[in-house]
Amino acid sequence: MGIMGDKLPVLLAQVEDIKPQTYVEIGCFRCDTMHEVKRLGVPRLIGFDLFEQAPENEEAPLDGLPVTWEEAQKFGYELYKGNTWDTLHVLKDINATDPVMVFIDGGHSFETTLNDIEMVQKYLPKAHLVMDDISMHGVRLAMQASGLNWKTVGLETARVDL
Ligand SMILES: C[S@@+](CC[C@H](N)C(=O)[O-])C[C@H]1O[C@@H](n2cnc3c(N)ncnc32)[C@H](O)[C@@H]1O
């Protein structure tokens, strides 16, 4: 599962700190987290997900049904369906207003996580990146391989993985 329970406050504290004008979530299946971020007044929310069964080596979707397009429209979310290997190029053209926050909680294989990080770096170089599930081997390796400096926050209250 994604950021929930005692990890959610850690993400929301980052949102309150950074006050993003644009929030991007990679892996947003039910949009539970996006709803919480929206409640904090973030004006533009953009999400990416397969919105269907994930490949075996990736993170499975959450239980339940994905957000419906009607619901997404009602909340004003801009959603992109498909594998992030194919969809993240749209970041090039989204004209995001700074500050931008990107929460990466999609596929957790090394390759996909690194691709997600690199695409964000390429097209949104000033974005504040927040990673979920950092205890997972592929995620950790990809973070190291990205060459970025990562700061760990909230570990004392966050569950290692959900
Ligand atoms: C842990 S869940 C995300 C939960 C979400 N952050 C929330 O709070 O509701 C991981 C999501 O990543 C998606 N996913 C896995 N691999 C993906 C890929 N290669 N491209 C796009 N989405 C992917 C899955 O469909 C799943 O919904």
C-alpha cells in the first residue's frame, strides 16, 4: 500500500512546509492521498497510475476500485493512465507553477523507480521529491543510483512499509 496511517502526516507536513502550487503523484490509484493534499489548499494536482493490474515485479494496486474519471473531474485532478515508462514524458509540457512537489509511490522495481526519478529530474528539475516505501530494496537502490541527496524525515513515526 501507499502512504497511509502514520506515514500520511509525514507527507502532509512536507506539503504544509513547501506549500506547493503543483502537486504530482506517481502511483495515485484511489487518489486517497491526493484528496488529503487537496484539502490543504494545493491548487493543481496531477496523477499517474496504471489504474489496472500492475506487473508482477511492481507495486500492486491498492484494494478497492481506482478513482473514477467522474470523481477525478469533480476534484479537478489531471490524471494520466498507463505505465510511467510511457506517460511521464507529459511532464515536459505541463507548465507547472512552482513550488512543485512530486510524491513517488508507483512501481517499486529498481528500473521503474529510477526512471520515475530521472524523468522528474529532467522535466521538473526544481521539484521537491518525496519518496515512499524507502525500505524497499529497488527503491533504495534507485535513490542511491539517482545521485541525489536525500533527507530522511519522519522515520521515528513512519512505518517502514505498508
Ligand atoms: C502503493 S500504490 C499507490 C497508492 C497511492 N499513493 C494512494 O495513496 O492511494 C502504488 C501504485 O503504483 C501503480 N504502479 C505500479 N507500477 C506502475 C507503473 N509502472 N506505472 C504507473 N503506475 C504504476 C500501481 O497501479 C499502484 O496503484
